[in-house]
Amino acid sequence: MTETGTLKPLWREKTEPPALGEYFVAVRYPHGFGSYDVASWNGSQWQLGYNADIVGWIPLDEILGGLNAGWPSDDEENFGKPFREQFEEHRKKNPLSDSSEDDFVELKD
């Protein structure tokens, strides 16, 4: 924590992430400017979709763990709640077994 009480995650530099996943990254562009982005690490390289260098990274869960952003209420009411109800009904009819690998549920109108 800083003096203002905000969370200040530790940047990892000059090292590769230990696991596949999504990371909050500091990006340095060829022209010299930099910005932040979210990028996937595939185990051997960053998946950016453009030409730039990752100069630091933070596991996304460290960033999200310090946020309490909630979710937009309109989307929750119009999509989230109906999806959750449909998913729960689907689960009652189709419980997962220990050997089941397919847990995909499609929301249909």
C-alpha cells in the first residue's frame, strides 16, 4: 500500500511469466512511447497483435484483487440474471460428473 491507501503492485521486469495466462503489461512502442495493455502469455511469447516490447508485467489477478468495480447494473439485469437462471436450471438437469470436461452452456433466446 502507498501513503494514499492505494494498492501498488510490483512490476516484474526482465523475466518471463511462470504460467500461461493474462497479464497487465507495460508496453514500449518502437517510436519510444509507452502504454498499458492486457496481453496473453502463451508460455514462450507475448500475444500482443502489434509490434512492441513488454517491459514489465503484473499478474492480472493482482490488479483485479485490488478492485471492487462491480458490474454494470443494466447488463446484469438483462443478461447476467437470465443467464444465471438458465445455467442453474441446466445444471439441475445435467449435473457434472467427475469425468466431465465439457462445462459449456449456451444462452439461447
